[in-house]
Amino acid sequence: MKVLGVSGSPIKNSNTDKALKAVLEATGLETEFIKLTDYVVAPCMACLGCVKTNRCVIHDDGIVLAEKAKEADALVVAGFTPYSTLDSRTKAFIERLYPLRHNHGFMAGKPGAAVITSCVPEDNKQLPPACEMGTNAVIFYMMEEGMRFVGALKIQGNVPCIRCGFGDQCKMSGIRMLYGPTATIDSVGIKTFESQPLNVDAAGELGRKIAEALIA
Ligand SMILES: Cc1cc2nc3c(=O)[nH]c(=O)nc-3n(C[C@H](O)[C@H](O)[C@H](O)COP(=O)(O)O)c2cc1C
């Protein structure tokens, strides 16, 4: 049994990556972690060139990754949420799994899960529900391909302004937008996956659920 985990986060060792790795580890099974920035994956052209062959006509790494997804027994998709929806790298990867659909439904029946990071605090009701939007993008892919969606791990990551150099001084500061006019880099602090024990527990639980779904 092999579980494939794919992260669309471009940041090295990001919260998204760490959360995904924790989920994979907790499955106790053979796993493979893919960082999409190590690959070139264009979005789907909607040309339907894959219908008869189950193989994409775009000659980039999307073909290799679709093959990995086809061979895996379960898939975990991890992404972040720029402008309140799933990041484009992760979305392009999902679109390029379309060749696995026609006539065979190669992903159907496989357990699937999502790991999504967003910087909107859970109690913020003013901003769009980024985490939910990102999670839904993964859920709907899995639903439409007949996969068995097992669950989502939602992680609070960092607003990019924390490390941009202008922080709370910028006219457009996301720190103040998210946390109020008096918020500062220090008052908000840096959020790491490992410093949020509930997330670490939830990652373990999701990994175990994936393993259980594979055995069932
Ligand atoms: C261009 C850009 C736009 C972003 N917009 C949002 C947003 O609208 N909502 C949100 O929750 N996070 C947004 N983010 C933040 C990412 O989701 C955040 O960096 C993510 O939680 C990853 O966190 P990490 O760096 O701690 O891994 C944005 C990030 C970038 C780079």
C-alpha cells in the first residue's frame, strides 16, 4: 500500500509541507512526498487529447505525476490559499489528473485527503473563508472522480507580511487587516505547524484514518 502526498506550497519546509509529512508518516505505510515546485506542471488545456489514451498530450511533468497518482493507493493533496482559494500550482496538478478519468476511473474508490493552510484566524468572520475554499477545491475533485474523501487538515499559517520586511508598517499590511489596527509582527508572532499541538494531533488522526480506509 502506498500513499502519495503532493504539496503545492513553494516555501521550503513550509507549514503546508510539515503538515503533509506528518499525515503521511502517521499512515504507517509506504509514502512518497512530492513538492510541486520540483516539477513543471501546466494547467489542463481542455483539449480532450487524453480521452482515448488516458495520457495527457502536454509534454511536461504532469504525465509523470499522473502516473504516480494512478499507481498510488491513496492521495493526499496539500495546498495554500492565496486570495482565498486553492493555489494555482496545486490546482494545475489536480487538473492534470483528468486523463485518469476516462472510461476507467483510475482514481475511483481510492481514499483521499486534503491539507490546507490559510492565514485567516478561525474567529475572523470579515474575510473570505480561505481554508474552506481551498479544502472544497480538493474535496470536489475527489468527489467528482469517485474517490473516498477521508478528511481535511486545516492549518493556520502565516500572513506573508510577517516576513516581507515592511510588516505592520505597510499601508496594505495583512497583519493589521487580519488582526486589527494595533496588531504588530510581535503581537501576532510566527505560526509553525509543530507549535500548534491540536494540528499535530489532527495530522496523526488523519493519517491513521487514511490507513484504516485502505484496509477497509
Ligand atoms: C499572494 C498571496 C496571497 C495570499 N492570500 C491569502 C488569503 O487571501 N487568505 C489566506 O488565508 N491566506 C493567504 N495567503 C497566505 C497563505 O495562505 C499562507 O502563506 C499559508 O498559510 C502558508 O503559510 P506558511 O507560510 O506558514 O506555510 C496569501 C499568500 C500569498 C503569497
